[in-house]
Amino acid sequence: MAMSDRGTWGSRFGFVLAASGSAVGLGNIWGFPTKVGQNGGGAFVLVYLACVIFICLPILIAELAIGRRTSSDPVGAYSKLRPGTRWWMAGGLGVAAGFGVLSFYSVIAGWALAYIWFTAIGTVSSDALESAAFFTEFTGRAPINLLLTFVMLASTAGVLLGGIRSGIERVSKLLMPVLALLLIILAIRAVTLPGAAEGLAYYLKPDFSKALNFGTLNAALGQAFFSLSLGLGTMLVYGSYLTKREGIARAAIMVVAVDTSLALLAGFMIFPSGFSIPGFDPSATGPGLIFIVLPQLFATLPGGQFFGATFFILLTVAALTSAISLLEVPVAHLIDSHGWKRTRAVLIVMIATFALAIPSALANGASDFFTHLPVIGLDFLTVMITVWNDFALPMGGLFTAVFVGYVWRIDNALEELLAEQAWFPGRQLWGMLIRYACPAAIFLIIFGTLRGMIT
Ligand code: PHE
């Protein structure tokens, strides 16, 4: 299929906003602070930054290069570069992960949507137990959760029907600046709360005794992959809509900078807020940090209904631009590799994802079976998050690094990266990271976690 039929980004700015829209999501605002809290604060932040710079940035560049070279979906891309081999399966893992991640992502995005309303009308209590009970009661109701999940998926599909430029790019250009602005307002509000200093100290002062074990390393790496939308072909697909005019390295650095600053900024908003609540324990909060602790704070703050609703609008918008990019992976696959029309691909993928989302939507009390899965005892949603975030995405990254480093090879990738004399200062270092550091680090971390799980 000719490039013009598939669509391209209108400008580098458009690409950077769309790719940042993909990257900045629940992972930054919900996942990052939660993981920092569960893994001991400041030291985790440093481990995270190291993963971003030395592992994720090189892989992001690699994914974009594969995408642009082949102008294809992940399956098509690997098979174009190595026809007749099994490498297409690495792309297939990505397409499956697009479904898998979106199926649980849309459930959580649905909660964010509902909390806009809950905080705006002030239904959440300032009491910790009551706020927790409210969340449990709400997430345990089947019809409303299914409806919210469906609304999020349908809005995502609505944007994708518009295609690349007038769908994804236009919506990202509109929503990303709004999102950054809301986050800045909320962070300023948070650091001026009483108790903010304690929260900042927790967030910024590293305590290494807590961070240097496989569990933490894996959490940091998984989080970094997830946050940068890596390892499932999203960036490969977004790269496939780039024209040769745009320098990949520069665009990649911009996306990493936006994503990482917004994750860090989310920490500046969450920890001071949390610590301003008496008796707050960051390590004991887990996912409830956003849906239980913060609403509790908004319930006491002057203007809390306003700030609360603003926060959840922010979360919903961030989730929407990421969901768009998740849905686009299987959609691009059906269009590029199977010749489907965009409308048909979008609608079918949306319905299939909704079907897969049902067990996750019912996994918080609405269905006993999905809330306590037989044998493992965990809820379905948690299992999905672990399988996709902690394993599938790093595995996808491992495949990308090995493929580019040893199969497609660095010089061929560099030819793509340096097209039209593009700026790429650290190219040798990049090659070494892709060939040695990325595969070794990812492998060690996945292996270490598995061993920790088994023993
Ligand atoms: N990066 C998104 C977030 O931080 C999630 C995502 C992962 C989107 C993988 C696309 C691909 O929430």
C-alpha cells in the first residue's frame, strides 16, 4: 500500500504531540507515583531515570526507525525486513499486547471519567475509610463499570475513525497543551499545601537500601516501558506515519523529555498532596493512591471540588490520547497486513477489545470468579497488568533490540536514522546500547523477576 494511502503526520510538532499523547497517560499520573510509593521513594526515581535514558530511549529510536523504514504495522514491518522468517511473531506479540493493554486500560480510564463527576459534586468523603469504601462499592458495580469502559472505548474509536492527521494528530494538538497546563496548576496547588515538605523529601531523597533489588528494577523498567509506550509496537506504528524529512533522534528525545517531565511533575502533585493527609503511608496505598487518597484530600480542600474535577479531567484526557495509540496498533495491522478499510478495522477492534475488557471491569467485586481467580487467587485486572506491563512489554523491547542489533543490523538502521542528514550525535553509543546494554539489562531483569516469583 502506498504511503499516501496510509496517511502521514502533518509536521514534526504534530508527531511529537501525538507520540507524547500516547506516552503520557495513566502510566504517568497513576502508575508512576504508585510505583514510587510502593518501591521506597526517591531511589526508585533514580533507577527509573536510568532505565529511561539507557534502555528506553535507544529502543524508542529503534522502534521509530523500523516503523518509518517499512511504513507498516508491526507484523508487516518485521516481515518486510526479514521475509520468510518467524520475526513477524515479534510484531504479533505487539498487536496482541495492544488489545491486552487497552482492555484493562479502558476500565481504569472509565474510573477516571466517573471520578470527574464524583469529585465535582462532592460525593467522596474526607474520611479515609469512607473514601476507600466508596471506591470499593463503586468498582464492584457491574453495569456502571461496563458502561464507563464502553464510553472510553467508543470515544477512542471515534477519534481513530478520523485517521492520522484529522483524527489522532488534531486531537493530540488540542488536548496535550490542556493536559500540561492542568498538571502544572495542580502541582503548584499541591506544593503549597501544609505537609508538602515531608512529601517532597520522601519523593526526592533517595534511600538506596530500598531500591536495589530485582523487584524494584523490574518495576522501574516495566514502568518506563509502559510510560513510553514501548515494546508493543505503538511507537513503531507512529513512526510509520513519519516522513523522511523528520529527524528521528530529535523527535524521540522530545517525546522522552515530555513524558518524563510529566511523570516527575505528577509526583510533585501526588506526594505533597498525600503527605498533607494525617497518617498517610505511601507504601500502603497501591492503586488507591489516586482514587482513594486524593479524593479524600479534595473533600477537605477549599475549592476542592474544582481541583478534584480538574484532576480527573486531566487523568481522563491523558488516558484517552494513550488509548488512541493502543487501539491504533491492531487497527494498523488489519489495514496494512489484511487490506481492511479503516472504519471496519476500528469498529471490529473496538468491539473485540470491549469483550476482552469485560472480565477486567468485573474484577473488583462485581464477579467473584474474576475477583478471585482460581489457583492464582488474584483478580483478573491485576493479572492483566502484570502479564502485559511487567512481561510482555519488556519482552517486546528485548525483541526490538535483538532484531535491530543483530538481524536488521545497526548500519541499516543508521541509514534510516540518518536519512536527509538528520541530526544524531550519539549514534555509536546508540548502537552499543542496542546491541549489548538493552538486551542484557532486559533479560537479567525479566529473569530475575521470574526467579523471584518462583522461589
Ligand atoms: N504510555 C501510556 C501511559 O503511560 C500507556 C501505553 C502503553 C500506551 C503502551 C501505548 C502503548 O499510560
